[in-house]
Amino acid sequence: MSTKASESLRSEDRALSLTPDVSDQLQAVKLTPEQGFILSRIDGGSTPREILAVTPLDEEETALALTGLIASGLILLKGEESRNGGSPAKADESEKRIELALDEKRKEIERLHKRCDEMSPTEVLEVSDQAGTDEIKRAFREKVMQFHPDRYHETDDPAFRQKLSHLVAVLTDAFNTLSAKAKAKSAPTNGAPRLQTTRKESEPDGYDAQQHAFELFQHAKMAYDTEDYWQAVQLCRQAVEVQDDKPEYHFLLGRTLLKNKKWRKEAGESLRKAAELDPCNPEYLALLAALYQREGLQLRAKKIVKQVKAIDPDYEIPELPA
């Protein structure tokens, strides 16, 4: 069913163009991936209806992103002036459209959150029991794009953001479960152990916990390298839950948690665990010392720095951002 936002855009025949000072305005805003994609498609000749018709993104996601760009003044409908000198009435109308779209999206998320724990993995990702690996991966990415907390930076409601995080965790678990089953179906029946990527189901014959944890860790590293830090944290936590005695798992978790200032306390716990398991690794100790320095714990930092220098006198202590 179309929302009022997409219905309104489908009836709009005026072409879209970039505001003259778009480069300056981009310095002060944070775009979602969908908004960045749509912004790159604005050519001065396409109408909202045409963009909705050809975009590879979900229609409602496109409508939400498009109304946000219009409301922010980054793109203009033909005949409108820049938000800096345009009509206040039109600006208010755009603001109301995006607020309406966001409100409808929030209600959808609230409804899904209430029932997500009772849904099967196939229901969560909206795929069939026969779905292959590529279809499962595609469905997972589309769902994560819809519900990832980073997409809703306009709200700082902690309860709502917690629901988003829970939804992504449920999606991740569904993805792991279905991917394991799809891989098992396609694997040759030569007695090789089957990969199980969830701890919620009973472990099958041949389950290898160390291999399971290692593969989670490898996926976490790939997520970290692509700057998908939220996903890297989730995968690291799973890896640590499966195998708690690997210092590199704790270190990657700690290093990733440091990307968010609000996660620094947990980051410290993970880094301390990594250092306890491998007390001669200067990289682990140096990052822990850097965290102590940033948090103003100078005596603790000094003690750790001394340990680092005893291992490698030339090892540099990194500096964390404020």
C-alpha cells in the first residue's frame, strides 16, 4: 500500500533540480545511503514520479528519502526558490510531508517489533523455504537498509533506537540461520561438518564451535573494513559468545566499539580481556592505554604504557579522537 508521501510524489509533474548552493549545504547535513543515491540521480529533468518509477530502491524508502531531500532544500521542484529565499509556506508543507512519512514508518517499525520474536526466519526476511544464498543475502541487505538505527539519525529516542537494534539483531539471526541451511543443502554430502551460524537452534552432528566462531570473526573483519561498525560489533559479540578464549576476537570487538563514544566502557572491557589473554601483544595494550588516556585515567594509562615499552620500546601509543 502506498503512503501519502509516495502518492503525493507520484502526482508531482515538476522536474527536480539541485539547489544552487548544494555543495555548501552538504557540508552541514548527514545523508542516508538512499538520499545519497537519489541525490546523484537529480539531473534537472526528471520528475519525482519518474524517479519513483525507475529507482531500484523500495518505493516507500525512495519516497521517504526524496521528501527528506526536498524538505532540507538540497533539491528543488521546478519553479521553487532555494530554502534560503523561498516560500515559508512551501517549506512548511515539505516539512509536514516528511514528518508524516517518518511517522508512518515509525508505526510500521513498532508493529513489526511487537511480533518479530514470534516470526520464523523465512517470515522475518520474507523469503521462501527454498531460497538460495543469493536471495537470502539480498533480502537481508534490503531489510537492514530499512531498519538500521543509523538511518534514523533524526530521532534520538533511546527506546525507539533500541527497537531498531533489536530488529536488526533478529534479521541477523534469521540471515545466519537461513544461510547455514542453504549452504548445507548445496554442500556435497561427503561427511564434512555442516556450518551452523546460530546458537539458538540445537547443534547438529559435526558442529564445530571453533570453526563457527572463526567464520563469525572473519565476517566481522570484513564488516569493519567496509566501515559497517554496527554489524561488526554484532558479529564479534557472537564470536566471543561461542569462543571466549580468543584475544583477537575481544580486541576486534573493543576496537570496533571505540568507533562510538557511547560504547567506550564496553570497549574497555573487551580490550582488557584481550590483554589478559595475550599480555605480550603491544597492539592490545597500546589501544587500552590510549583509551585510559582519553578517559583521564592517567595512572592506569601510565602503567599500561610501561608494559608496552617493556615489550617494544619503539611502539607508539595511538591517540583516540575526543
